[in-house]
Amino acid sequence: MTAQLLQVYQERQKAKAAAVKRAEAELARQAREAERVAAARTREDARREREAAQAWSRTRKEKQAQQSADARTAEQIVRDLEKRDAARAKALEQKRRAEAREKAAAERLAKQEAVEGMRREASERTAEVEERLRVLSSVLRSRPGGLHQLRLQAERAFGGGDLAGFSAGVEAALGSVGYPQGLGGARQVAFAPESRELVVEVELPGQAVVPSVTQYRFKASTPPEVVPQPRKEVETKALYRDLVARLALRAIDEAFAVTPPALVDQIAFNGKVHAKDRATGKAIEPCLVSVRVSRDEFAELVLDEPELDPVASLHHLSATVSQHPYDLEPVRPVVSFDLSRYKIAPERDVVAGLDSRPDLVAMDPTDFEHLIRRLFEKIGLKSWVTQASRDDGIDAVAVNEEPLIGGLCIIQAKRTKNVVSAETVRAVAGLVVDRSASKGIVVTTAWFGRASWDFAPRNRVELIDGRHLKALLLEHLGIDALIGLPKLPPNWQARDLS
């Protein structure tokens, strides 16, 4: 029984051991199953995780791809936009450049046209100046014809005994003669039948009639401009002096042409300018040229000769011509008249009108002036021009034509009873320097002091006192004059006065 119990025990132990083993096996199996399940779950989880990771990775990649695509698209869009912007900018730049080129071309063309216009303007204005100078220089030779009918009208007026009508007819005839623009001034006429003299007063043009420029030049400056080239003052003044002389000769020629020789034998001419005194602003009428000439004397001139010097022609006629007409420096008219009454003051024939023993001190100032002029012209001075004076004497300039010792002379004459002051002599010496004259001459009816005699030789001034003047008048004009001084000057003799 023990054996049986032991056997049962052993069998039970074996069964228990087997059950334990089975349980352990089951546990192991379960563990394995659990491990398998866990492993499977782990694998599934891992798979799922992997799948999830893969899905996330794919999603991320897709997102990245999409982002990349979007980025590429955006970049492409940006590039396209940039290309379009660049193309648009390029087109705009090309358009701007084209417009700039067109504008530059237009500006160049406009500038060229403006330059050409300015060149044409300079050329045209220069041509106008040259044409004006041609007109001025030809005004004497371009005298109109057909004045015979005007002469017949004047003759008919005089034939009716109408002296005023004759003067008015001659005046109208002269006024009807055509002149270039700016050169034809008013004419006034008076007639003295007893002396067969016609007095003609003509309004001369002002200085502005002479172009003050020689030419107009185009200057390529910024901005470009047309620049006048000023004429030298000396040349402008010479042109005006020449023009005044030409107009004077033409007016005298026309006056002779419209008047019958049987009625008019000589003409007294005054050429005046209406102007303003620059010092006072007042209206003035300086006489620039004055002459008395007979028909025969004037007929000796060949006015159509191209080489004729009109200024020299006037001097040949013994005309009184302003030395500086451009500066409106007046001369004393050879004759004055009242136009409102048509009365003429008779000419003063100084030499013929003097008695055998004229008193120089008592002479009329105008007579004394003409006497001194006649004396110096007889001595040989030419181109005598009387200047404005504040005393009873005259101030004048004249030309000595001797080749070696000749030249411009400044002359002042003093009709006085008193000594001529040294200041007067010094003033003439100053004028000699100022005018670049060869010498000065002071002539008087009285005497000079020692200071004047000492000063004059050193300063190119010649002094002619009353004694010397008396001798010159006797030598050159045959006039045995008296000098009515109230007292005998120093170192003079009684015979020097008588």
C-alpha cells in the first residue's frame, strides 16, 4: 500500500509535475503567444507607425513637393513676372530711349534750325546794314530827274507877282522830291528877288540814321545769339559827316533845278538838325552846314563823280561845316531869315562893306568873325568850322594843307579892348593837346601879357596881337584898319593903333 501510495504519490507528483509542465508549457505558450501577440502587436504598431511615419513622410514629402512645386510655381511666376517686368521695363526703356533719341533729334533739328535762323538773321541784318550804307553813300548820285515841270510851276507863280506863292511853290517842289527812308526832312524856303537869292533851310537826319554796327555775327554761345559788331566811333562820325555833306549838296542842286536861272542866281543854304541837348534835355536846332553859293560856282561840281568828296566840295564852296556834326557841334549860319515873313537878312560882304579905315574894336561881332575867317582863308587855311562861343570872338578849327608844317589848327579870336588873359592862352593849348592839333592860334585886337608870350612858344600856340593882325589885314586883304583901344598897350607905338 505504501508502494501504491508512493506510486500514487509519484504518479500524482508526475501528474502534478506534468500539469506543472503543462501549465508552464501553457504559460510558456501563452507567454510565447503573448510575446507573439505582443510582437505581432509591436510589429503592427511598428508597421502602423512605419505606415504612419511613411504616410507622414509621404505627406511631408508631398507637402514638401507641393511646397517645392508651389515654390517653383511661385518662383516661375516671379520669374515670369520679373521677365514681364523686365520686358516691360526694357520696352519702356527702349521707348524712352527712342523718345529721347527723337527728342534729341528734334532738339538738334530745332537747334540747327534756330542756328540757321540766327545765321540767316545775322546775314540779313548785315545785308540791311550794307544796303543802308549803300543808300547813304549813293544819296547824292541817285538824284531824281524830271524837275523841269516843277520849275515851270514856280515860274508861273512868280510871273503872277506872287512872291509868297513862288517861295511856297519852290518849297512844295523840294518837298515832293523822293528821298530814301529817314533821309528826307522838311524844307523851308524864302526868296529875295532884289538879290536873286533863294534861302533854303533843310532838316537833316539825326545821328541814328547811320548804322552804329558794321555787321551782325552769329555767336555759338549758351544760349546762342546774334551779336552786333559795333562800328568804330571815328568811322560812324565820318559816315555821318559825309552824309550831311551829300544831303546838303543834293538839296542845293535840287533847289537850283526847280528854280529858273533868270530868277535865282544864288542859294544860301542852312542844314539843321532837330535834337535834344544832352546836358539840358531841351530841344535844339544846331546848324551843321551853311553855305552861300552862286549857280555858276555850283555848276563846276560834278556830283555824279564816284570819287567826289562831298565834304571837300563844301569846303571848295567856302561852306561853314561843323567839324563834329555827329556831336551836334553847331556853326554860325551864313545868313538867317524870318520864314514867317519871307524876309532875308542880307549877306554881310565884310571886305567890300568896310571903309578905308575900319575900326576893328568897333566892328559888329559877326562882321569881325567873317573878317577873321576871310583873312585866314586868304593866308591858306582850309576847312574852317566855327565853334560855339560864349564871347564876342570866335572859336574855330581849320586845316593847314601844307605837307610839312600843316595840320589841324585850333583858332580863337578875341575882339576886345583889354589884355588877353594867360588863362585864355592856356585853354587853347589844352585844346591843342585834346584835339591832337598841330598848333593853336589866338588872335586879338588887343595885346598879350608877358606870361602868355612865355607860355605860348613852348606849347605850340601862336599869338597874333592887334599890331600883327593889322599888318596881316593890310598884307592879305588890303585893309588898312584902325584899332580903337582906349589906351596904348605896353611897348606899342601910337602908329600901331592908327
